[in-house]
Amino acid sequence: MWFVIILVYLILVIMLTYLGGQRKIGGYTSFFLALFLTPFIAIPVILLSAKNTRIIRQQKQYKCHRCKLRYTEKLEYCPSCMKDGYKIKLKPLIMDFI
């Protein structure tokens, strides 16, 4: 019987740690709150904490596989390699920024 109670308690602690990791309070703080002050006290504290907001911006870049230069404007061939006499097509890349 005690085994089941402890197992449910630890499952609640793990779930609240995951939930707290997605909020400003953080995973470690929510873990210790849930473990030492019981999950019933930790639930309102975690839910009242603000959510983490990430702003992800994508930028399309074009990369030359010969000279490894990147360009933000859409070009068909690498200008640097064209000066050297090579006609190298640029490959598109999508870069994520936070």
C-alpha cells in the first residue's frame, strides 16, 4: 500500500517538474517545491508562474559549398567563386534564431 502511495507521489513530482520546466519558475524549483512541500502546494505556484515565451525568427540564407560563404540575398551562383572562374550554385539554408 505504501509503495503505491510513494509511486503516485513521485509520478506527480515528475509531472510537475516537466510542467515547471516550461514556465519561468523552472524545472529545478518546481521539483524541489513538489518534492518537499507536496505536489498540492506546488501545483498553484507552478500554474501561477508565467509561461516561457521564445521568439523564433527564421532567416533564409544561401551557402556555397566551395568557399563556405553565406549570403542573405537570393543568388543563383556564388559571386566570390565567379571571380575565381568557378560557377558554383548556392544551396538554400533556413536558419532559426531565438
